[in-house]
Amino acid sequence: MPAYFRLQDLTSVASDTTQRIEEAIDIGPFKTLVVEVRKPVAASGGVLKLQHASVLEEDAFVDVSSLTFDLTATGNEVQTFADLLRYLRWTTASVSSGPAQFMVDIIAREQ
């Protein structure tokens, strides 16, 4: 049975930021994730990346290299991924002057 997660409510970041470890979600039981990032305002620079980890420890998180979203364009972007580690969170990189706004929703499937 699919599950829905809101990884991040609408937020605004003005510099490179990483989601707090307490806000990471446990995706352990799921094999496939459909990730939707909504970007209501274009930033002047920056990307949103997702990170995963097998344990809920700060040093365990690594970027999912193929899971990036351009924050310089508005609109919704959807990507599908499989076989990630147990915990998932977001981080931003190369955010320049002016805030980047986004929200992240996930549909998780067991197959």
C-alpha cells in the first residue's frame, strides 16, 4: 500500500541549508519513491538535493547523486527513485542572493 510523506512544508532558505536530522523521514519499508518538489518562486541560484542514510546519525547522510532539483525555475518537478537507504532528508547547495522557496512531497511504494 502506498504512503504519503510531506518531507518539507513550504520553506524559504537564503543560504546553503540542511534539514535537521530530527525531521528526516523513515522510508525503510518502501522500495520506490515518487518525489515532487514544488517551487513557487525562482531563486537566483541553487539546487535542492536529497540525502539518505542507513542510520539516523548526522555523519551517515550522503547525497543521492541522481536526485537533484534546480531551484532557479518555478513549477513542479517530479522524479522517481528506487532502492534508497532507510532515512531521507534534503539539503541545498549553491543558493546565492535571494531566497529559494520549495516544498517536498513523496509517494512511497512497497514495490
